[in-house]
Amino acid sequence: MATGKDRQKQLAREHYERQMQRRLEREQKAKRTAIIGSTVGVVIVVGGIVAAVALLGGNGTGTDAASSPTASASAADTATAAPSASTGPKPYDAATGTCDYVKDTAGGKIKDVGMPPAKVKTTPATKTMTFKTNLGDIVVELNNAKAPCTTNSLEFLAKKKYYDGSKCHRLGSDKFPMLQCGDPAAKADGKSQDGSGGPGYVMAEENLQGAQYKRGVMAMAKTQAPGSTGSQFFLVYGDIGLTPDYTPVGTITKGLDILDKVNKAGVIADMGDGTGAPKQTVEIKDVTIASKS
């Protein structure tokens, strides 16, 4: 017959087990979230994993990873950005129509192609970005009205052939459905610590009000620090419950079937958080951005 003391021990054991389960769930969630950042200096964008949180980004700084942001409006009303650290890049200035791109001092592998022009336009409201890959075209409608600095940066990098020949280096699972790309130094072989490559500059986050990361969204990776967005981005093929910290720059209008195919093939080696280099190689051959007619 169980005694009161036995019952107390059982309750204590059950309490401890619940605590450990909650802790495990928190750690697993943190690991998945970290995936959207870059790996610079950590065991990786998702890499030893607890440190992976910094991986949500790209460019050697790690970048933290709404749905159809295409409405047009005045620059003052639509070009919103995340608060920047006092020493970080400033958000879009609607009064002067300028963006603040600053040198990335976080380290990582740099592919220096210069700095984007500071002067930008928020019209047209949308632009079409086409990734020509080895698996077919992935087309994204960029929200130039609400994310003008990010769109301007992407257009600059595309013209500089920055993404040409790069490979998407990190694939999530069904619980973290995204494909991360934009590191020009990534080998995507399941062995390298990909995710630390960038253009040598960073910018403030934009379009965060009410941001959601649902199927079809293209968002920018970043570290946990504000103003750490660079060249890396992630393409969402499911729904991800991320906090609104990653610039949702556009909506995928073609190529979701490609992402589904890549997801189905799985990863080369699980990094311990359900993500890893995709078995099905995704290589970006060419990127073009055009204004919608």
C-alpha cells in the first residue's frame, strides 16, 4: 500500500519530468527558430543549435528568420522598419527617400560587390524577382512600397550577379518549413558550416507590423540583433510561427512546387534540430528583378 511519503515522491518525480519536457520543447523551438540566421562564428545557423538562434540570418552575422504585402501607399505610410540599435543602420527615411546601408562588422565570409545606392523609390509598389535555378524558375512579387530598402538591396545584388552560382544551404522540416539561401559561399554539402556569407553590409528590418511567415512568403534572414539584415533570405513552403522580426519582402507567385519537391527529398544530415543541407541541390543560376508593367 502506497504511503503518503511515496505519493509525495511520485508527485515530485512527475513535476520534474514535466519541467524537463517543457525545457526540451523550449530548446527544440529555439533551435528551429535559429535556423533563419546566419552561422557566423557559431556552431551554426542552426548549428550546435542552441547557438543556432543567431543563424536566422545570413552574412556572417546570422540573421533571424505579411504574407501578401503588395498594397501600394505613400512612402510615409508603408515603408516601415524595425527599430534600430543606436549604432546600427537607420530605417528608411521617407522625408529624403533614402536608406541606410552600413558596413557589417560581425565577421563572416564577404563577397564584396560594393554598397547599394542610398536613394530609393517606393514606386512602383511591386517588382518581380525571378530566380532561375537548376530546378526551374522561382518567382517572387517584391513589396517595394513597404520594404523599399530591402528591395533596393536585392535589385543591386541581382545586377552585380551576387547570387549567381550560389546554393541554398539549409532546409527545414515540416515543423519548420523553409529553404534558406543567399550565402554565396555556401557549399550545401551537409559538412560545411554554411550561413556565414554576406555582402559586407547590413540594413534595418522593414514591414514588420503584423508580419506573418506563412506558405508563400519570402523573408530576410538576420541575427537576433536589430539592423542585421544582409543578403540571406528564406522561402516559406508551410506556416512558421516566428516572431515578427524578419523582413517579409515578398510573396512567391511561382515555384512553390519546387520547394515542395526539395522538402520531400529531405536533408543530407539532420543538424539536430530538424534542419540541414537539402539532398536535392538548389542552385541559383541567375536573378533578375523587373518592375511590373
